[in-house]
Amino acid sequence: MCFPETIDDKDVDAHQDAIYLRAVEVIRKTGRVSISHLQRQLGIGYAAANTIDLLEARGVVGPQTDASGQRAIFI
């Protein structure tokens, strides 16, 4: 397997933006948001937690309010 010696921040940002946009679409379609839901719907594994943090920081969803992992949706 061949890996690049360095990772360009633009590539990381573009990938994160693509996941973010897909996550927003899933939330709009399903009306649900949790880490496990995004993991299943997007097939992104642990990256779902980072995506949830980004969605919260951008005001798309609220903080987790209980043990279910559900959050308020603002879109």
C-alpha cells in the first residue's frame, strides 16, 4: 500500500465538507441525528462523532440532551 508522506489540509477540509453536506441531507430526510445514525447512514465509522461536533458548531444541531444520543435539529 502506498501512502502520501504529507496530507494536504485542503484535501482533509474537502473530505470533511463532503461528509458534512451528506450528513445535513440525511438529517433533513430522516429528521433524526445521532452519532450511530450517521454512522449507519453514511458508512463513516468514528468520523461521525467529528461530523456531529461540526454540525453542532455550525448551529445545525443542538447538544446531546440525554443518553439516547438524540439532539435538537435546527434546519
